[in-house]
Amino acid sequence: MDESKFLIPPRGPAPSKRRDSRLKLSVYVFLGLVAATAIVLICIVLPRMWENSIEVEDFGVAKVYTLKRGKIEAKITDWGATVISLKVPDSKDQVKDIVLGFDSVKTYVEGHYDTYFGAIVGRVANRIANASFQLDGKVYHVPANNGPNCLHGGLVGFDKVHWQSRIVDHGQGPSVQFTYQSLDGEQGFPGDLEVSVTYTLGEKAEFRIDMSAKPGKKATPVNLASHSYFNLKGEGNGDVLDHKIRIFAGSYTPVSDTLIPTGEILSVQGTAFDFLQERPIGSRINDISGPPPVGYDHNYVLSGEDEGSDGLKKAARVVEPASGRVMELWTTAPGMQFYTGNFLEGVVGKAGVVYHIHGALCLETQGFPNAINEPKFPSVVVQPGQTYRHVMLYRFSTL
């Protein structure tokens, strides 16, 4: 009898063939996952890498860092920790540089103009009356570089020195940190001082500046400020008198003919300094008394309303109607110097454009001017073991 007739034939392929099929299936699944991952990388991850980036250029005399996030771009140099360009879009998505400055880093280094374009100014920003002050029973003399007064730290302030720099990865956006060691006796100021400034392009079209300083063994006055000049039409594009501004301050500190605060704190209501409601900068500028050139160069006492996170309070909101650009400023500082570029006349800026009076505005959040000599003002003295901190947050949008 042929027994093979009674054998049940095997179902499907032989075991070895089944293993081969499973192996092929696993390979196909693996390759599919690899392909899917590649698509995700190309479509999502890589655009974000390109969107958020930092580039570094070394020009010998100084480095320039370019921070990019979305359509906002900031260029910052390690000379004076200076913002040399800030590009933001308008309501039609057209991008322009909105800060005044120079084309060449060399121009900043050579310092032909005392405009302080985009720089960090210190050790003490703004003015010190008669270029002197008393601290812990000792009188200190600092350079008189603005008539009889000391302005923005003296002849060689923080805007005129080279800062150490490094790229920072804190997960909050493209960021660069600048540090400077100011020595005891530098420009006449007492004590060593370690200074740090970090620039970050954050979410929601934000440009953040974090400033800090730690004294050594001596108490010292500290008042750092960022001195960018803004024209929301685009730098070099006329004056800013038609920009509309709201300043969140109900009082200001009036000044003498040499721009030193008198010590008074007065209400802005009914004066040319009243920007509690949004209105054009030029609407009452000619009502300001004082020596020419006419314009705002005054400290506002910030009210602290509209508190945000991290102790930030809204300082100002600026609108440029033609472009639709809107700039809000938040800060931790008690005061803000509102300056309308009164001394810009004849300065040759980017692309050879000659800047003119009122060609930009500055919103310098800081301690009060001459606070070191005025006991009624918030103190700017930092003791050993303490840390000075100052945050500025710009937020850009469109109408």
C-alpha cells in the first residue's frame, strides 16, 4: 500500500519559508518607520532648526552674533554688548531693521559719535550731578563727559569696552550672553563688579534682555540700561513724531537745564508729559520748556500696573500707524528714560543715511537719574553679597 496517499499535506509554506516571510515583513516595517521618521525630520524638525538659529562672525575687532527666530532677527556685537540691528515684520509681512546704528563694527569701536547706539551703558546709566557722589563716607569723582555731569558711566563706559561672549542653550530660544569684569577704580567707581547681559529671542515675537551685576568687596552704584534707538517705520526713515505712544506712568522727574532731576516727583496730568492715553509723540513736544534742542529726555516713574510674570510691569506701548508695527516694553526697573533723539542731527548711520533730530525714540528702563545723590529716589547702591537684576522684554506685533 502506498502510505503517502494517507499523509496530510502541510498547510502554508514550510517553516523556513515562514521565517523568511516574517523577516521580510519586519524589514518592511522597519524601513517604513525610518521613512516616516525622515519625513517628520524634514517637515517639522529641520524647519525649526533653520527658523531658530545663531550665527557668529568674527571681524577681528569684534564678533557679531545673529539671532533668528521666525521672521525676527537681531544682530549683537561683543563691543559694548551692542544691538546693531533688529529686524521685525510689518502688517504686510515686510521685514525692516527698526534700530539706528552703523554698517561697520569698526565704527562702533572707533567711537566717532557719542550716541550710544544699541549699547549697554553703565556702570551708572544716565547722569550723575557734578560728576561726583558720596558713598560710605567717601567722596568719589567720576569723569565729567556731559557738561559738569557724568553721563552713562564716564568717558569709557561699558559701551566702549570689549565683552566676553558665549552662546547660551537654556531652551527658551536663540540666546547669547555677554560678561564684563569692571575693576575697582574704573572710571572712578568703587569696587570690582561682575556684569552679565543675556539677549534672547523668545516666543510670541519677544526680544528679552536680562542684566545682572555682582559687586566684589565694596558697595557700588549700579544702574545698567539698554540704549537702542527705535524707528518703527524702519531706521533712517524720517522722524518718529507720528508714532503713537502710551507710557504707563502717572508721574515723572522734572529736570534742570543740565538735565539733572530737581528731586521732585510730579504728576504728568495736564502736561506735555502725559502719555497715560495713547497719542502721537509730536502732539505736545513743542510745549516742553528748557534749552534747545526741543524734545523729551525725561525719566518716568513707572506705575507698576499691568503686572506680568517674573515681576515684569508694562512700561510703554508704541504704535507706528503706517507700517502697523506695534512694540510693547515690559521691565523690572522703577523708571524709564523717554528720549526722542534730540541730538541725532548730522550723525551718519547705516547705508550712509544722515540721521536727523527726532529720528528715533529710546525707552531706557533703569533706576532714576542721579539717584546716587538724591536720597528720595530708589537707591542704586548694591552691597557685597547682593545681586543687581534688571529685565527688559520687548514684544512685537502688528495692527
